[in-house]
Amino acid sequence: MGQYFVANAVSVATGFLSVVIFVRVFLPAEYGQLSLVTGAIGFAVIVGTAGLPQSAVRFHWSMEARRVEREFAGSLLIGGAAISALVSVAFALGPQAALGMEDGGIAGLLPAAAVGVFWTCVGDLLVGVPRARHETRRYNFGLSLRRVLALAGSLVLSVGVGLGLRGFLWGLALGEAVACLVLVAAMRSRVVWRFERAMFVESLAYGGPHLFVVGAGLVLSIVDRYVIQLLLGAEAVGVYVLGVSVAATLSGLITRPFNLFLFPAYTKTWETQGASETSALLSRASELFLMVYIPLTLGAFALQNQIVALIAPGDYGTGAQVVGIVFLALMFHGLSSVSAAGLYLTAKTWRVGVAALGAAILNVLLNLLLVPRWGVWGAAVVTLISYAAYYGALTALSYGILPIPFPVRSLCRYLIAGAIMVAATIWVVRLDLVPLLLGPLTGLIAYAGVLALVDRKARAWALQVTGRSVELRP
């Protein structure tokens, strides 16, 4: 998991820089419109990749055993690029109303957005190959290159050239295109560039349910901004998305490497060691995830106003109220990767999609009820409720297949240590001693110290990190 943390550091950093830069470039209403467009692009990318990155991970070990893994990778890339092109054309011809834009402004954005859809799809397919192969250095290079070039292109064309929203989208497409060409050149001798129909059809059959699952998951994550657009307007969307982006960026420091590590790890364990060891692996993974995530959640609640004030102009200030709540909601989203494991492993992935779609419907209904009363704070509360319901549904659906005990006692210890951490952080912040640096550092030291005293597994993990071998027992 540590290797994947490093692999995603650049992605998180560029995401954070993108928020810091573009909230200063665009007014809240413009930023809200941009978030609506990029949300639609994200959905199109899911359709365009057709679940093939998940297929690459799922079938890698069996293709490696058959010594046809390079042919398999080539078939996924060629077939996936063809599907991506079709989806991009359909996206360019889609209805204007789908993105919620006003005054026909979408007419100038659609070409750039459609090109961005294609190259983003291809980029996801290309970095999916080293991920499936557990080549973390190559994955790190590919993901970092894509993120840096996309940010640079968007910045140059939107700010440097002065093209505004269109420049952002054209720059995103250009950066992804250049990155993809570099990755193809670097991968040319590691892939057999030949289309094997049987391999591709098998992968598409497995990826199809994932398309529904991931698509429903994305709908759950972005549908609130469209409801806010409908009820409150684009400016409220911009303020809300700023808070969500801050929470997602900070959460991504943990959830992205955790998710990237988890699926290949439990898939391999299931195939090589069986259900019992897989359950044990997932239980340890969820415990480690909570140990790291709980203090960050409490810290997000304690410092959300200071964080938003530091990175965004005053027009976005009200977005601070959603940071902590959304950060907590994303904890349930991260844990859902654990609870859904049994469904993925037994080819019952459609149940994951049903759970996500049900949570998305709940999200829409509650947003229609609460957003008119509580504004963007109500949307954040609905996000928390929806993700908690999603996690609960997955846990119930998967428990009979692969039961994974929830670490309740460990969670209690983490909360106690986290409360002490928050107290220490607030105490230092009130001294006005570099609050966003010294305060959290003091809090983390307090958290680590308390855990070292009260939690045996935390001590064992710390010793393992320092290179000392310790046996972890249930």
C-alpha cells in the first residue's frame, strides 16, 4: 500500500493545485459550470473504458499463467480505444440540457470535452496495464505524467491564452493526448499490439457489470451538484464543489492508494490461498484504513474553516461547512471497497451497482427535501447519509458470501486517540503558531503516542514500518 501511496502523491498534489489555482481564475458560477461539465466527462469516461481496467486486474494472473498476458494487454488497449472513440462521438452529439449549461454555452464546450473524453479513456486503459501487473513504478510514472500535463495544459490555455472554460477543457485534452502518446511509446515492446477477439469478448463480458457498478457509483458521487444547480444555481454549485474538492483531495491521500492496493491483493489471495485468508486480509486492511483515516476526519472537522480560507477567495468561504462532513462520507466510500469484496470475487458485481443506484436515488430524494431548507450544508449531510447507506447495503449483501468482521474495539481506540489529537491541535492553533502546520503535527504526534500505548496492532504495524518483524495475531 505504501508504494501506491507514493504512486498517487503527484495525482493528489496536482488535484490540490488545480483547486487552488482555478478557484482564483473562475468565479463561483463559472467553477460550478465547469464541475457540471467535468462530472459529465467522468461518466462518459466510465462508459468509454467499459470496465476493461477491472478486467485487466481480474484476468492478469490467469493470462500470465497461460503466457499470453502481452497479447491480452494489447487486445484490451486496441478494443478499448475503439469503444472510447464511439463514446466520444456520442458525447459530442449529446443533448445540451444534460450538462445544465445556460444560454447555449455548451456548444463551444462540447468539442473540447468530447476530445478530452477519448484521451482520458485511453489514458485510463494505458495506466491500467501496469496496475494489473503490479508495476508500481510504471504506474507512478504514467499517472503522474497524465496529471501534470493535464494541469499544465489547462493552465496555459485557460489563463495564459485566455480561453477561459474552453481553454481548460482543451488543455485537459491536449495534456492527456501527449501523455498517452508517451505511454504508448514506452509500452511498445511490452505489449503485443494485436487484437484477439476471444480475449477481448471475455474481458468485456466481465467488465460489463463493472460498467454498471462504477457508473452507478459515479452517479452517487456527482448527482448532488446537478440537484443543487436545479434548485440553487451554478454559483451554489461552485461553492459546494470547492468544499467537496478539498475533502476529496485530502481523502484521496488514503483512499486512492488503499483502493489500488486492495483489489489486486484480495484477488490474488482469493485465487492462491482461499476464502479464509482473504477474509483475514480484508479485516486487517479495514483496521489499518480506519487507524489512518479517523484522525484525518477529526482534523478535517477541526480545521475546515482555516483550510478553505487558505486556498480559496472569500466568495467560496461558505464551502468550508461541507469539508468535514464530506470527508467523513468518503470514509464509508473507502470501506465499501472492503465490504463489496465478496460480491466482486463471486461475480455478483451487479449487486454493487444496485446498491449504488439505490443510494443515488436516496441522494436525489433527500437533496430535493433538504437543499431548499439547508442549502449546500444539507447536500453534504445527504452525501454522508447516502454513502453510509451504500456501505451498509454492501455489507449486508456480501456478509453471507465473505463475512468480514468490523473492528469495533479498534475503532473505539482510534476515536479516543483522535479526540486527544484534536484537543492538542486546537490548543496549538489557538496559540497562533503556524496553525495549519504546527497544530496538525502536534495532533498527529499525540495520536501516534496514544495509539502506541493502547493498541497492540498499531505498535506492531509501526515496528514493521521500521523494518522489525512482528507477528500479528487476531
